[in-house]
Amino acid sequence: MTLGTCDNPIHGILTLNGIIRNPHEWGPICVNYQQLPKENEVKKEKEMKNSKYSLHKTDLVAPNGKPLFRIVAERDVRSGVKKGDRGGLVESQSNLAIDGDAWVYGNARVYGNAQVYGSARVYGNAQVYGDAQVYGDAWVYGDAQVFGNAWVYGNAWVYGNAWVYGDAQVYGSARVYGNAQVYGDAQVYGDAQVFGNAWVYGNAWVFGNAWVYGDARVYGDHRIVSGWAFATKHPDWDITEIQVGDYVTLVKDGVFEPVKEEPTCAGKIVEIDGKQYELREVTK
């Protein structure tokens, strides 16, 4: 086993008083012996650097108490990220894939067991943590948070102050933004949008071209396939208007206007100002 290296070998015997004797009868003696790095130090160095990026110490600590490292590109990663560019913050290499061109920018943080991979981008002040996954061509940015076991993937965007958590999934070309929250086992996908102060949770699905916004609440086993679902106060009366596609239901004090036909999306529940309403459709 090699213990070190020698920059200045000489032949002979070194006595205690420094006199070299019989120089032709003995092997080389090292005057300035240099110890090789310890095995754990080599391992530590490898853990701080890979072919895509290196980790650099900071004074920042994640909420889980673990230190956060600033990433620095070791190669050209993607358009706008060149070798030497500083990126965001991660807890370890397991948070950001070495393969692909996924990247964490700015003050964004990825920690815990969270993973960012594929061509995903996390930037701004966004946080991805817990066991969350962001991948594909997904973007998470602004002050958005993705955590728990949530997945954001495909071409989906989560931004603003939006939260996606629990076992929720946002994918396709869906957008979740503003102060919206998607959680539980909810799914938002297709070209759907959830924004404003809207919440989608439980086992609810919002997909197709659906929009959920304002202070709307969609939960349980309900499905919104297309059109809009929103809650806004009528400017003249104390009436909440809920619109889905080409149909409108006016609700006042929990009393429905006459229903002309039983639609396929009847039974969805929305909560407005602490009151729960069942969503039905009538011809506009």
C-alpha cells in the first residue's frame, strides 16, 4: 500500500546526526515525505464534485438542520448556464441529477429527499423539499413551494406563491400560480389552470382547459373537465356566480336556480366564505 509520495529521493542511510553512509548499498530515502490524502478525504472530495457541478459551502442551513451548498457548473449545462456559473442551493448531489440539463438557479433551494431531474428548472426563491419530484420540462419559480410527495412534471409550471404538496400531481401543460394550493391526492393536468386563492385537494381532478380561481374550493372526488370554475361576488346582489363552460349557476344563500338538465359535472362542491355549495349547471 502506498502511504505517500517523495519529491526528493536520495540513496543511503541517514544517521541520527544526519551523516549519509554507504550510499551505493541502500535504496532511496525520502527527505521531504508527503502523506497522501486519507481515503475518507478523497471520498469527501468526490462527494463535493461531479462532471456537471460542484458543491460549495455556505452559511445557510435548511429547515431540516442540514447545511446547504451552492452549486457551480463544471461544464456548460444548458442555454444560459455556462461553466463556472453559480446556481442555487442544494443539500447534496442527490437533489439535482448529474445527467440531463436540469438546473437550480438563484436563491432556489432543493433539499431533503427531493429530486430535480430531466430538463426541469427551479429558480427565484422557490423551494422543493421532502420527497417531492420536479422533472421533465417543468418549471418551479417565484416563491412557490413543492413538497411532501408531490410531483410536478411534463411542461407544468408552478409559480408565484403557489403550493403543491401531499401526494398531489401537476403535469401536462398545467399552471398553478398566485396563492393557489393543490394538495392531498389532487391532480391538475392538461391545459388546466389553478390560480388566485383557489384550492384543489382531496381526490379532485382539474384537467382539460379548466380554470379554477378566485376563492374557489374543489375537493372530494370531483372532476372539472373543461371551461371555468370560479367564485366571484355579483357587483349588485349578494349572489355567488359559478361558471363552467357555457353554463352558469347563480347561488344565493345556498338556494339554486332551477336546473334545466342534469349535467355530467353536477355534484362538485365549492366553498365560498365558509359556505359550501353544490355546483350544478343551467343553460346560460
